[in-house]
Amino acid sequence: MSILYFLVQQTMFFSIPLLVVALGGMFSERSGVINIALEGIMIMGAFAGILFINVTQQFIPGQPVLLMAVMVSMLTGIAVSLLHAYASINLKANQIISGTAINMLAPAVAIYVARMIRTVQQIPFVNQFHIEKVPLLGDIPFIGTMFFKNTYITTYIGFLILIISALVLYKTRFGLRLRSCGEHPQAADSAGINVYAMRYAGVMISGALAGLGGLVFVIPTSIEFNPEVSGYGFLALAVLIFGQWKPGRILAAAFFFGFMKAISSSYSGISFMRAIPIPSYVYKMIPYIATLIVLAFSSKFSQAPKAEGIPYDKGRR
């Protein structure tokens, strides 16, 4: 039973960043803008958030500094995403190239700024955000041990974002307009919807969540930030595609890939897996092999927004 608790908790650490970032990608692509810059935005969001923690946690200890870092990471993600939005929406640039440029630029900027400030690119922080047990909820048999012990507040932020995302996308006027811009922007425009504004909103939400996802990825798994997020932005794109751009399916896909990642990272802590004579690099390949297999079988059933990746020209019909 202890192995089950361990695997579930480790899966949470790896699944929540994927969930948050994939939901961000969902908003952008539902508006009609492909955002493969998720990796770069994650790096910049994590960099800004961890740098903020490094500078301020001696003055503001505990969870409050983490919550403030969450806001810093989200604002940074929005700022970076605006570059992609301007290139994709106003300049009508190729969205893949724009996103790739940000992915290349982000780690370089993070390394340069980190070295300017600290002379090294690593930014350490004291991980004082671990929650041993959530009061009352941690005492619930089985569920309490699995979900409310040895956790982080970022886990619950991730589930809150899932609920809010589903409500916004399917239960609000904003969500309806956003989806219409990704399916048939000309029809949306003829109905009086500002397609440019809705696409900007989608990309900015995507940036905010990707920036947050970078911080959520670093906090439970490290005590310093080195400007990279282990390809999680690209893995989040796989989660988004496998999840068919729908919040509920994205949740299931995030947990699947998170479980694969948990196995690849924690196999040495599981006795029966450690006893199997399999080289360590095979375990480390598991998440990426699973990604290729899943996408190979699921891509033909893809239901991407119809106007995804197509620049909108208001003057054309």
C-alpha cells in the first residue's frame, strides 16, 4: 500500500504541471492560435517565480511567498505570450516559427539574466512549501494519505484551474465566443465578435497558465532552477492533443503521462522495479516512448479547432 501512496503522490507532482500548461494551450488553440511556445513560456515563468522566491523568502517565509511567486510567474507568462500573439495575430506570421523562436529565446534570456545577477545560471531556493498533512482532510482513511499528505498547495491550484477552465469554456459567453473564433472566425466576426481581441485573450490566458506551469514543475521536484523544464512544454502539447482540446480528457491524459514520468523518475525507490535487470536509461525513456505510441494511435482521431493556425484577415471572407 505504501508503494501505491508513493506512486500517486509522485504522479501528482508530475501531472499537475502538464495539466495546467495543457489547459493553457487549450485556450490559445481554441481561439485559433497554435502555441508551441509553451516550453519557452514555462522557462520564463519558472525563472521569474524562482528568482522572486530567492530574493524575498528571507523576508516573507512560508506559503505567502509561493502564492506571490505564482502571480509573478503568471504575469511573466502573459508578457512573453504577447510577443507570440502580436506576431501571430497582427503580423500574421507563421505561428510555428513564432513559437519556435520564443522556445529558443527563453532559455538564453534566462541564462543571461541569471548570470548577470548571480554570475551562475542556477537559482537556488529553500523549499519550505512542502505540506506534511492538510488539517482534517489528511486524517481521512486512504484518500487522506493519498491526496492530502506530502503535498504542495500548487496541486490544489491545478485542480482549481481545471474547474475554472471547464466552467469558462462551456458555461460562459466568453467561452462560447472563444470557441467560435477557433472554429469559424468569419461567422464570429459577422456576429459582432472581435476575433483579434478574443485570440489575444486566448493567447494571454495560455501564457499565464504556462508561466504558472513552469513554477509548478520546479517547486516539488528541485531546490534550484536551471533554465530548462525537461521538455514539459512539448509533453503538454501531447497531453493537449491526446485530450482532444477538452478539459476532462486533458485531465486524464495528464495523469497518464504524469504516471509514466513518475515511474521513470522514481523506479529506484520501488523495490520490485529496482530488482528487474533493466538499464536506468530505459526507464527514463518511458514517458517519451509512451508519447509517441499514444500520438501515433490517437492523431487520426484528432478533433482540432478548424481554424487553428490560420491567420484571420478581417478584410477577407
